[in-house]
Amino acid sequence: MLPAQLDSLRAYVATRPAPRDGARVGGGAGAATTVLVVGSGKGGSGTSVIAALLALSAAAMGRRVLLADLDEHVGPQRLLLGAAPVHGLGALRRGVAPEALLVPVSATLSLLAAGPTAATPDDAAIAPAERRALLRRAASCFAQHELVVVDAGSRLDVVRAGLETAQAAAQAADGNLAVRLLVVTGSDPIALAASFALVKSVLASDGPDHPCPPVDVLASRLDDDDARHAFEHLDAATRQFLQQPLRFAGAVPDDASLAVALRAGMLLQDAATGSPAAVAMQAIATRLAVPSPAATARSGRTASTPRHAAPGYLPGDGALRAASLAYSGSPTGSAR
């Protein structure tokens, strides 16, 4: 009977429908869960506050939201939201179920903290390979939510680990989970160059198991006009040198009152109420929390287009030069 069973399995694999374009990054408009991996190429961009505001805004709209803090130490999200996780990521090694890692923040928002807790300080010493494996186990909780916001910070290895975790969850969810990358940037040339480098690095790891998801850009501490201007420069550079179109997610203005309240020790959910940053994020969350068609994952690029063979591609320090030239308005950057 065993040979017959093997033949049957081979026949099924050979004849089953091919996955839809983009399915490996989580399907499309019919996906039940959206995972937004929030990262930046430069520290100090406000990535953690942006991720928390996004999660709070979506939860306020009644969506079931999970905020995942990938910081391997005492992550910022537990401090921003006043949460006290009992279990860190290392608890999975001790047989704790992934659901036990979730800490309720509100009726519709939960926090998953990957770092150690006061009771388990040794969890900070988990090796990188094991941490990635544990993150994939914890991601089994993603499909239980409508929106998952992953705070990946500004470290490239953490951003890539967040994307790999989300993509593994998408594969397990059989097209019911959509993955997007949200790049948080400023308008200065260094911030734009760092954002360019982040997108370039994500594209460099593009492959069957880790495809590049659609990329949205959110401008932090900028008004709408400056944000749109900065985005156009960055988008021009990624289109010309990486063949990767970007999408403008919106802008969160500089909010001095929110910063003062946080420094005074207020929790973000209290300090942000009615603030300009929270109002701006509400509109952004409305757009980002809805899964987009899978076709946007590859818009503007065909399978036969060599990603790094465009005329004028700058090797080596090309990321810095491309974004800096684009921001300065040089014709090389195809910016306005």
C-alpha cells in the first residue's frame, strides 16, 4: 500500500493549482489578516511610537489587533502602553503555548513582547537562529487577529526577521494573511538614504521563501507637503535603481505636546487622545489596515526585470548616493 500512497501524493502535488501571484506574501484582498512590519533604516525615526499609534488607532476602530514588539531586550512597547508581560519569547522553549505570551492592552488590542520579562532575564541570551525559530512559533497567533503590527525598530536584522516571521505565517495561513512593509522615514538626506538602503536590503533577500512584500512609506514628524516631497524623492530613487515602486502611506506631524506627555510618564493611549499625531494616524490606519490586492506586490516590475541591472545603478555606496542625489534634485535621481 505504501507505494500506492506515494503515487497518490505525487499525483496530488503535480496537479494541485499553483499559488496565486503574491500568495506567498499573504494573498490579496480576500485575506482575513494584515501584517504590517514597521521598520526604519535610521534610529530615532519614531518607529515604536508610530507602530503603537497604528495599533491603537486600528483597535479603536473595533479591529482585533496584535502589536508584536521584536526588541530582544526590554522592548519599548510595554513601557509605552504600561503592559506587564508574564512570558517572553523564551517561554516557548519551556512548553508555554504561544497564546500565553499575549498581554491584553484593551478589549481589542493585545501585546506580544519578544524580550525577557522580570521573571525570565536569561531569555535575553537566546541565540539569533533560535530566536527566529521561536518567532515563527509565536506567529501562529497572527491569524487570530485582523491586524498585526510588528514593531521591528531600526535594526536591519530585526526588520528582516520580522518579515521572515510574517511570511512564514502567511504560508501557513494558506493565503488568508497579507504582509506589507511600512518604512518610517524623515526628510533629511541621511534618513532617505537609510530608507533606500533598507528597501534595497529587503529586495536582496527576495526569493521563493522570502518574497519582497509591498512597501509603504510613512513620513514621521512632517507636514503633508514636506512628507509628499520626501516620498517622491525616495520613490524616484527606488524606481530608477531598484525597479521597486513605493506607496505613500501618509504623514504623522511633529507633535510636541505628545512628546512632552510621554516624557512626563503618561501612557501613550492616554497621551495621544485627540493629539495631532493620533488624528493623522487614524486616517493612515484606515488605509493600511485593509488588505490590498496581491497584484500590488509586483506592480511596476516584471519577473524578467533584473533588479540590479538598471542603467545608472550605483554599486557599493549606491544607496547613499542614489537617495542623496534624488533628494538634492539631481537629474540622476529623476526627482522634481
